[in-house]
Amino acid sequence: MANKFIIDTDVCIDFLKGQEYAISLITEVLVSESAYLSILTYYELLRGAYTKKQQKAVEDFVSGFEVLNIDKEITNIGAKFYRDYRKKGITLSTVDTLIMATAKKHGLKIITRNVKHYPEKDLLSDFSKKLLEK
């Protein structure tokens, strides 16, 4: 079975800004119908869309994905990730922790450039793992 992915906000922003790597990466996963967004990514994209034109671009972009909501299971997984990493001296953001939990619950790989935000390396996509090697 092919991998299924959740796309982090940074890569979505790069797509909306027309960056070539993001366009080809997202187009590839969308064609195979294996890409999702977190409701939190949707929020982050809208939060940064100050003009009507930007808001429409975000809405059009997001309409191509199934948007995954946060539920009790994701909340519990995310809280455990936060506590476990905090004990190790690593503080994760709430949004990143919940995106990581969403990926874990749904069996998704995270497509992100912000690999340091996601210490669960087994949840990273091959694209993101390659960034760790640099």
C-alpha cells in the first residue's frame, strides 16, 4: 500500500507562494489521492491570509484535500507526545503536537520542512527524512 500523507503548513505556504518543489510534491500526492490536511493547518493558513485574494487562494487550495479534525483520541495522543518530549527537555508547540498525533492516529506520514518540530522520526515522509540527512 502506498503511503498516505498529512501536509504541514510550511509546505502548503510554499505551494501557495509558487515554490516549485512544493507544487510538484503536493501535485504528486494529490494525484494519488493520498494527502490530507489537519484542521490546524487550515487554521494556520487562514490566519495568515490577510486579503480577500489570499483567503480565496487558501479556500481553493484546501478544497482539494480531506481536512482531518481533532478528536479525543488525537488530543490524548498529542498530550502524551507533549509530556514525553517535555520530560526529555524538548518543548513542542500545541499545533505541531496535534498534527503529529493526527498522523499517528490515521497512519499518515508528515510532509514538512520543519523536521525539528516533529521528533517522531517514524512519522516523517521520505521527503522530510531526507532533510534530516543534510
